[in-house]
Amino acid sequence: AQSVTQPDIHITVSEGASLELRCNYSYGATPYLFWYVQSPGQGLQLLLKYFSGDTLVQGIKGFEAEFKRSQSSFNLRKPSVHWSDAAEYFCAVGARGDNNNDMRFGAGTRLTVKP
Amino acid sequence: NAGVMQNPRHLVRRRGQEARLRCSPMKGHSHVYWYRQLPEEGLKFMVYLQKENIIDESGMPKERFSAEFPKEGPSILRIQQVVRGDSAAYFCASSPRSGQIYNSPLHFGNGTRLTVT
């Protein structure tokens, strides 16, 4: 089964600084990859997804992520962080198949933004 | 355009009581998923249901937990005889159909935070 690792539990960046959140996956084939964001007390909102094609994926709120097969990674980036980006970010990997429930989530990275 | 609705938002139960968590999927969605989130852990899949049918309950604990998604009404996650370890956030997600995750990523509710005292 697929799995996903987010090595950083907590990251702090200054407002206006660039951001990169790491995500590594384990899967025998090309996976479906997702990043979700969770604001405090809220559910998860989809930021972006990768299924095939261009390995650099653009999402909402100015986020992007790059699929690197050789590194089994799907890191999330943003060139300039805003205070409103403070939240928890989850990477998820889905198996290519018929079962939506095959999505596995990482433990999350909590982002703090310093003024 | 209501999203996935979960209630209650917060639920407090004493040990041994029953907890009932409700989830109404987005309009037009017929597939519901339940996830559990423990502090500093990711979302753990529990169960996947269609109307009147449990598709996959491989993530459900073998005892005390059950789920249903009746023809009419919301999906219900039921936890009987709750214990302190059941304290967590429980999220429901819905999608319009299965087998096409690339077209229908999951839409999540805001969760129910269960506290067992």
C-alpha cells in the first residue's frame, strides 16, 4: 500500500519569506498526489493535485508543487507567505485504482507565520 | 451551495456512553468517507460508504464502532461505550462517485471533535 511522509512537524517562516513543505511518498507506480490545507477548527481544503502531465502543478492561493519521481517527492512551495497561510498542511497519496478510500494522508506540517 | 455538513461540532461524552456523529454529504454526492484525526497524526481512514452500502470498513476498529448511510438522511458514525482513547476529531468527506478520484477529490466537512471524560 502507498504511504506518505511529511518530515517536518512544524515550520515557522516570516511573512513575505518563501516556503517549502516537504512530502515524500512510497508507491509502486505513479501515484495521485494531493496537498490539503486545514485552518484551525476547519475541515480540509484541496490546494492542488497531480495526476499526470506537467510535473509542476499550480494550485489555489498562490501555491505550487513539483512532482519529482526520482526523489519520490511532491514538495509544496509558495514564493511569498502571507499571515493568512498559517495552518496545517497535509500531503496525501492516492493509489491508481477504483477505490477513493485508498488515499493515505501524512501526519501534517503546521505552519506558523511570524509578522 | 452547502458543503459537507457535520454535526455536532463538539461532542462531550462520559466513558461508557454512546457517541453519534452525523454527516450530510454535498448535494449530488453519494459517497461518504469517515476519517479520524488524532493529535500530531494524519487522517486515518475508517470507512467508505455508499447509500445503504458499506464499501470498505477496513479502517474501523472491530468493536464498538459502526457506520451507516441510509437511503434517506445523513451518514452516522456510532461509537458505543466510548473510552478516553476515542477522543479525536472525526472528519467526514464526500465525493460524487467512486473510481474517479482524479475528477472528484474529496470534499471535507469541518469535523466533530469528540471528547471523552
